[in-house]
Amino acid sequence: MVSTPQVVGDTLPGADLNAPLLEVEDLKVEFRVRGKRVPAVRSASFTLERGRTLAVVGESGSGKSVTSQAVMGILDSPPAYITGGEVRLQGVDLLKQNEETRRTVRGNHIAIVFQDALSALNPLWSVGFQIGELFRVHRGTGRAEAKKRAIELLDLVGIPDAKNRVGHYPHQFSGGMRQRVMIAMALALDPEVLIADEPTTALDVTVQAQIMRLLKSIQEERHMGLILITHDLGVVADVADDVAVMYAGEVVERAGIRDAFKRPAHPYSKALLRAIPRVDTLGQELEVIAGLPPNPASLPTGCPFHPRCKAAEDRCAEEAPPLAAVAEGHTSRCHFAMEVYRDER
Amino acid sequence: MGRYVIRRLLQALLTLGIVLFILHYLMALSVQIRGNPAILFFGGERTPDPAMLAQVERLYGLDNGCYDRPGDPCLVPFVERLQNYAAGDFGTTLNGNRDVAALLGIYIPNTLRLFLFSTVTLVVLAMVLGTWAARHRGRLVDHSVRGTTILIDSVPVFLILLAYVYMMAVPLTRWARGIWGTESFMGQVFRPSYNPDYPWTTIVIPGIILGTVGLATLTRLVRASQLENIGADFVRTAKAKGLGQMRITVVHVVRNSMIPIVTGIGYLFAFMLSGAVLTEGVMGIPGMGYMIFNAVQRQEINLVIVGLTISAIVVVVVSLVVDLLYAALDPRIRYE
């Protein structure tokens, strides 16, 4: 009754199919609270190609969720404002587009799966309605046809008896099934980029694996770009192609997955890897990263990781390191990146 | 869903039964302690002839011996009264011996009309202002809405009524009649008092004025419950789905914030009954509030009980409707 059904072309105006699918460059987001400016994302840069999976890894508060919401364009302003950088989808800078274009990009080109499906789904509408809504708003589809599409999608994400389940409400599904509903919703308009923001955190371990496998298989089938946001390196090891590690609002290391695990070039990534329990270190005490993540309102001078860093020297407290390449497709934001990379530090 | 409805219906019936009994018992106690109201029939001063008194007592159902025993619940007359009510027999008034059922036929529709206009005014104003304030939280709009509604609400309703009747009604009526004529809608709507020839038109303004009672409360309730949902995760999801602002507000915010609002409306509806006494009194509308007020003044016990019974029924029915609306709004309640 309130939406004007609008048929939106599947191609973004000005899109260059040869450009990388999604490039985020030096993205900056700050929160303005009572006159104070708190940087949440200070410099996020990464590239996502078609058919690849990029894992964005970091502790809570490192800015990874804010980055994903900035890419989607769903930050709440106030208090959050994008203050710099570019988000290019097939060469088109989304941050320069008007609100109407950005709205059609959401769902059509970039979709997101949130962490806690119980609160991310509206409790008062059936899952069929919430999935069908995308077709009705973006494609001008009628109610019956939208419901049919919703059933197909529920079927696709492996919900048994989709025909009957389509009219059920979120609270009638189990945690894993709800997350599948979220995924079905994100896939509805066949987006090129799918962002999964900690999609398995709220689930138990066996279900986690099922959801990861589902995401991976759909990503391969549709040749989508998948951004997997997580704080759990173990989860990404067998699904991701590339890794971007975030710390205190910055991407501190970017690498291919094998390189990132074998030869990390940033002391923070290295410390994260040591904190994962592994079969070959069974029985030994796990290493922990000393200290707490920094408060974004009062970041340490120089490299923000230096107070917790085992490799830090005096220089680290004064000078912020630039993002520098250590090898082909492997960059790190550390003064001693080469030495860490060669495992000399 | 069916079980939920049946359970709520039975609860409503039980509540109504208890309320009616309490009313009856209070009345019986007042007769037992304060003395026989049938004496009123004889002017209250003289000692009437015992045979005539007995006849009057029989006429008004006061002949049962239980009325002479303080504390006796008087169950027999209670059951008799319920049977009479069920048969549509509401008795007669002490003064003038008029049929109460016929009086109700005049009073109830007027009060219903009054409530219809005031409920619509209240709900529409509070929803629009509350939604508007919620969308502009902390900005000028928000503060103006809060200030204005509190200002309106803090002026007692009878003051607004009197100001209207004595200062605005006459010039407005004169102006409207000069343009549209006496018999038109506009010619009647601003009248300072009720006109039985225009039972709908002349209740519009009193209804709107009565609708401002509780406006600040309901507006704040709307604002607060919408703010709670505006920040909810599913609203972020709706944004991520590329829905427009209007659709997000109507489909994902307003509906989700309706439960506290429906509760508030139900509560204010019961509250409006007291406002109806004032409004009907000032504007000369022959309605239930007017009737109960006069009945209490004239010690028309039968009329008081009928009036209170009806208002109890209204309150119970409204809470039943509120309960059913919960279920209609929220599937988690429906499938409980």
C-alpha cells in the first residue's frame, strides 16, 4: 500500500564489468556523540572479486561490522558518519550515489546476512512475507507470485517442507533454520555481493558447520563474491580465499588464506593464529594476546597495537606504520612486516 | 487461536459476573445500613402507611427480608435482577416512573457517538504526532510535539469545554450559518449545545474536545514504543533489504509498536467515561454520563445500578477487544 512497485534493472548505471566486483578503499567512519568524534573505522581497504570469499577478521570493536554496514549504506546517521574513502561496486563509487540508487543497490546487488536471525527477522510477519517483500518492492511482483518465489528460496537453502513453512513465523523456527531463512532472504534478488556478518556466532557448533557449508556452496554455484565477517579464524580456514585482518578500525593485513595462515606478516595476525586451539598443540596452554582492545575514543599513539605487541620497539609508539607489501598480494601495516613475514620476529 | 479466544471470553464473563456482584452487594449494604430507599417515594419526611410502603417495596424489588439483615449478600434479588436484565427489563425510575429501557435507548447511542468521535480524534492525533516525534527524536519537532500535547492535556477538559461554549461556539455558529445556512452540517456543527434533530452533527465538537483527554499520554506511548522498534535489528534488516522509509515505518515499525498503544487506548477508553460525565453535562447531551450523574444526585438506585452495569460491561468488552487485538497483532501470542 505504501511502496511504489518499481522494476529495477539488474545492472547498476555506469557499471564496468571489467572492474573488480567490490573495492573498499581507505573507508573512514566516525561516531559523533555529544560533540565528540570517535573513529570507528579509520582505514578499511579490501578488494573482492567475483566467485571469491573474503574473510574480514577482527576482535569485537575492531570496526568490521561498521565497515559492512557502511558498505551496505545502512549506518544510522546520527550517530555514525562516513568521513572518507570509496566503496566501488564494479567501478561505481556507491558513496557518491543518491539515496534512491543506494536503496536499489541494497538487495539487488549487495545483500547481508546478520548475526542473530531471531532479532534480525520481524517477529510479527511470516517468513514468506518477509522474503516475498523483496520481490514485491523491487520487482513489483504480486502477492501470490512472491510467495511462490519465497517457497523456492526456502527450498534452496534446505528448509524441509518449505510449502508449509512459508507461512510460519520466525519464532517457530530453530536457530539454524532461522539463519537459513535470513540467507534465503539475502539471496532473493540474486545479488553479486553477499556479506555475512558473523552468520554462525549465535548457533551451536554442528549447525555452524552446516551454515558455513551452505553459504559456500551457494556462493560457488552463483559465482558470487562473499564477505565473511568473523572473529573466529578457525571458521574461515576452509571456506575463505582471502583474509583481511582488522584491528582498531584499520585493516592491518591482507593476504591469501594460505599465506595468512602459514606466514602472517603482522604481529597481531600471528598472535591471533596462536590463540586458535589445534590438534598438534594439544595439551599445551593456548597463548593469549595480553591486554584489551584499545578504546576507539583514546587510541594509543603510533601503531595502535604497540602496547600489546611482542615485537614492538620505541618507534612503534611514535610512528603509525603504512600498509606495505611483503609479497605479491600480501600487505601488512607494520614497521617490521618483512621480519614478521620471514618469522624473524 | 480458537482456544485463546474462548479462554479470554470466559475470563471476561467471569470478570463481569464478579463486578456485577460487587455492585449489587455494595447496593445491598447501603440499603441495609442507610435505610430503605422506598421511603423516598413518599417524599422522605413522613412515615408512610406500612401497607403502602410494602407495596412500593414490592414494586422496586426491596421486599426481600435480606435487606433488613446487614451483611447479607442478598443472592435471591441478585439473581432476580440478572434475570430481569437478561429479559430486557431494567425497571422504572423512582421519579416519574419512567421506563429505564426506553431511557437507555436515548442515552446509549448518544454516548456511543461521543466516544466514537473522541476515540478517533485521540487515536489519529496520537498516532500521527507520536510517529512524527519518533522519527525526529531529539529535534525541534519532537520537543514541540511533547510541549503542545502536555499543554493541551494539562488544561482540564471542562475548561476547554466552557471556553468553547462561551467564547467560540456562538461566533463560529453565526459565521457558519451566514455562509452555509442553518440547516447545513456547518450550520449545526459549532452549536454550543446538543440538538436532538442533529444527533450526529452536534456531538462532533464535544467528541473532539473529549478526545484531547490523555492525548499527551498516548502520544508519548506511541513515540516511546516506536523508538524502541526503530532501533531494532529487524528494522536494520528492512533497510538492508532496500525498502523505502515509508514502507519501513508502516510495515516494520508501526505494527510492531501497536501492542502498548492498543493497551493505552483501552485504558484511556475506560478513563473517557469520567470525561463523558463532564462533557455531556456542559454540552447538554443526554447520554450515559449525564444519566449516571443525575441518578446519583437523585438517589435513583435502580438507575445507578443500570448505569454502572453498562459501564462495567463496556470496560470488560473493551479489555476483551484489546486482548483479541493482541492476538491479531502478534503471532507469538496467538500460538502461545
